[in-house]
Amino acid sequence: MITKYDIDNIDFKIFHKIIHPLEKFYRQEENYRLLSYLSTKFNNTIILDIGANLGFSALALSYNDSNLIYSFDIINSMYPRILEKHNIRLFIQDLFIHKILLEWKEIILNSSLIYFDLGPIIDNTNFMMYNFLKSNNYQGIILYNDIKHQYNYDYFWKKIPDTEKVDLTDIGNFMGIGMITFNDDYRRSFF
């Protein structure tokens, strides 16, 4: 089980040159500590960051240098210095377009962790990806940000079976962060 103590001990000094002068903002966001902590639970793997925006989540996920971060967004608004980190790759592609999703299927299903930071979504986008991962027997960890937003909660999060999910809001961020896995070993380790 993940505790607040675990994530509070993540040291962001390694990112100082990259994120200065935005460091104060970055340090205040608990979900970045959680993402950094989770990156230490995997080695030499691919981690996906869906909804790159400024790139802070990709940076947090890159905490463990042995992992390769594939960060996806539909536009490039990533803070340029983040792309200097050797283990972050940015792809300007919409994984929610079925043809593109299928092109990336092997990489997606072989990744150890997928982080979705898409904001409030009022369509079935979250369910589409959830169903894709579940039907393809994905064995990694899936994190969804903003699960406490009314739309995400009512139309997605509360419909996921309790045996597949855990709410990490108390150690994530106030808008909610949830973890889903279909893997019994991960469920025992993280739930």
C-alpha cells in the first residue's frame, strides 16, 4: 500500500535545473510526488503520459532514469526544458482516434504504467480506453487524474468495479487521482 510517507520522501532536487522558475508550483503538487514515487517501482520499462500539457507529469514519471516516458498530447505546449531530459519523448498524436490507438497498441499494452491527465471529460473517452485496456488484458497500472470532478466521477469512476480500483486522492491531489489495475499482484501491492 502506498502511504503519504512514501511520497513525501521524494526529492525533487534532481529536477531543479529543468523546472526553475516553476519549481514552487511543481513542489506543491502532491500528484507529481506520487507519480515520481510510482516510477521507482518499475525499471527499464515504458511509462505512458496521456495529456502532456506543460510536461510536469512526464517529468515526474521520468524520476527513475531507467524508464522511458512516452508523453502524448494533441498539441505541443510542453515546457521546452522538460524535453531536454533524456528519457522523455513527446508525441503529438491523439490516442483516442481508433486507428492511432491500434498503431500504438503493442507499446500501450507492454507499458508498466499509464497516467491519464485529461481534465474533466463529459464523453466516454475514459471508458473507451478503460475497455480497450481491460479487453486486451493489460497487466500494468492505470492512473486517472481528476476523478473527483463531477463528470469524471459520475460517468466513469463510480462505474468501475471496486475490485479494480483504489482512490489515492488523500496522497494525490484535491481533484482526485485513482488507480486501476487488472493484475492481482499489483492489486495486492498497491491496494
